[in-house]
Amino acid sequence: MTELREIDRKWAKKWDRTKIFEADIEDKEKIFATFPFPYMNGPLHLGHTFTSTRVDVWARFKRMQGYNTLFPWAWHITGEPIAGAAKRVAEGDESQIRIFRDIDEVPEEEIKKFTSPEYMARYYINDSKKSLIELGHSIDWRREFTTTSLNEQFDRFIEWQYLKLRDKGYVRKGTHPVVWCPRDESPTGDHDRLEGEGASPTEFIILKFEFGDAFLPAATLRPETIFGVTNMWINPDIEYVKINIAGEKWIVSREAVPKLKEQKDGVEIISSFMGRELIGKVCREPIKGRKIIILPAGFVMPDNATGVVMSVPSHAPYDYMALKDIQENPDEAEKYGITKESLMKIKPIPLIKTSKHGEHPAIELVEEMGIENQEDAKLEKATEIIYKQEFYKGVLRHITGKYSGLKVNEAKKQLVEDFIALHIADKMYE
């Protein structure tokens, strides 16, 4: 093995010294080999070796076939990961420093200089280039370059490319939901995140329930269930605010405001109050104008969408269990002047039929699974089962009006478009 390594080093050095892989202009037919630019917030790893070796083998084969083969190399140093890591080093983040020291084996004196993003990138570029030369890749190192404005030629090329695509109509200005970093106030792609890789924006449909001169905007993933709403859930112990938004007034949790400001124009806080001030009052659902009572619910999270939740106990296991609990233990509701009699008048409203269950699918499934309270872990599984059954196999009942008889997965898109056109719905991304 030692002898093979010596042979390997010998030829790697000779190739590097003789510049044998430098592709000049010739009469031969040209061919181009390239490898996706590796990101330089760390050293190259086995995955880079595996993939780049395949490119190298192909490039060598093409040279043997007589092609004038160009195999350049580039380093990706654009984006937030390098800048974010440099900032964490400057702040003394031990977890980040430990990665550099213990995993990447960077000397302590070098890590101290990693407060400069440019220095960090250059360190890993130099380290990785040595590895590629030792591997013997047939790269024309005259064509080596980096991304970012540190390389004006490449920067200008990207600018030219973008403008050309725009001129040809392939790029246009618009809106698109992205994962957003509130601290740095910028979009964060998968490769930009320290954690949360694979996460993507979730689209909530906002259904507007009239409440005096404002709306209670309930955020939901299942807008079709508006026809089965029996009550609203508000957390009495969190702060809510009334805001101006797009010419309307909404009541949302304070935590919802920064998110809405990033998605809507002219969001301003008018007043603030605790959720308990809403409990026991009524709002009106936007389809038929039915009066809907507002009940207390500690499970409503202020940082989840708007902090306003509509309750559909016939088709949502969590809603059924919460309603069952408050009806069986009305003491909490009575603190807000809600009588047991009024609680017992709340009845589940069926709106979707499936072949698996009867009139109230959520209730039947909860009983089948032996779920006894809101803390039961099986509630999550029950919710997943109901959602899949009703979305893929469910048919809307007559209570849904013109959507009656349609499959849920066929009606949902049209229903949302109709509601938005009627100004009783909106969208929010989380």
C-alpha cells in the first residue's frame, strides 16, 4: 500500500509540474467537463471525492478519444453559511468552534482568524485544493475561480446572465413564499441554515370571522371545513392585538404581527389586550353568518399562524377532544360567564362523508383508538388518518352548497379561489 501511495504522489507531482491538463486552443474538437462548485465552509468530504472522480474519469476518457478537454474548477463562497459561521466565531459560539477544531481539525490560531468570512473561505479553498492535487484530478488550475463579488468577472457574468434571462421573459418580478430569517432579514435556502434543512413554507388559508368592526382571522390547512365550525378557540392568557391590514382590521396574536408585516403592506397595531377579553363573546362565520361562540383554549399557540383557531369537532380529533373536555369540565368556561347550558348546545356539524366512518369521523376514530384526553399522543396519528381519508376519499355533503357531491381534493382549490374572490379569505405563510 505504501508503494502505491508513492507512485500516486509521483505522478500527481509530475502532472502538476508539467501542466499536462492545461487545455489551450487547438484544432481538436472541444469538450467541457464541470463539477458542481463545492461550498467552502468546510473541507471536501468523501461525497465530493466520489462525484468529482467520476467527472475526472470521464474527462480523461474524452482526452483519450482525442478531444481537447477542458476541466476547470470553482469554489462556491456565496451566501449566508460562511458569514453566519464567522459571526458565531466572533461571538465565541463554542459549538461552532468545536466543529472547526475537532471535526475539521483546524488549528486554534487559524480559527481565531475565522471571524473574517473571506479568510475562512480562503483557508478551506487552499486546504481543499491540496486534496484535489493529491487525488490527481486532471484539472486546468488556470481556470480556477470563486463565486461572489470578490471575483468581479464571475459577478458580472451572473449579472449579465440574469439580465439576459429577464429580457427573454424567463425571469420576472413577483412574490413567492420563502423561508425567512427574521434576524438577518433575508431568505434562507437549505444550504444557508444551521438547522431545519428541508423545511419549506406552509400555506395557511385565513378565514375571516366578523367580530364587531374587525375580523378574527382563523388560520387553517382545511378551509373546506368552514361549513362545520361550531366555535372559536382563543388562548385567554396570551396577548392579542387589533391591527390595520390591507384596509381591514384583524385581531391576531402579537407574535403574528412580524410575520404579517413581511407578507402584507401597511400592517399597523391599533390596540392590544389579553385573550380573556374575547372569551364568551361571539363572532360570525363568513358563509351563512352563523353566530359562533369564542371559547378558552390553552393549547392555542401565539406563534402558530394568527393565534386564532376555528373548531370543527366532527372532522378534527383535537377539536373534538377539546370540546368534550370543556363540556365535561365547564368550570374554566364559567369564569368567563359561559354557562354549561350554552356549552352543551354546541353540537358537531358533519360536512364530509367517507366510506370508512359514519356521520362524525373524528369522534368515531377517537373512540376506536381509545383516546381519553387532549394530552394523548395518539391524537396526532388520529389527525393524520382523518386528514388523509377525507382529503383523498372524502365527498362534501349537502351542507356545503354548490360544492356538495365534490371530492375534497377536487373542490379545495376552487373553494379557496371563490372565498378569496368574495374577500372572506386570504393567505398566510408560516
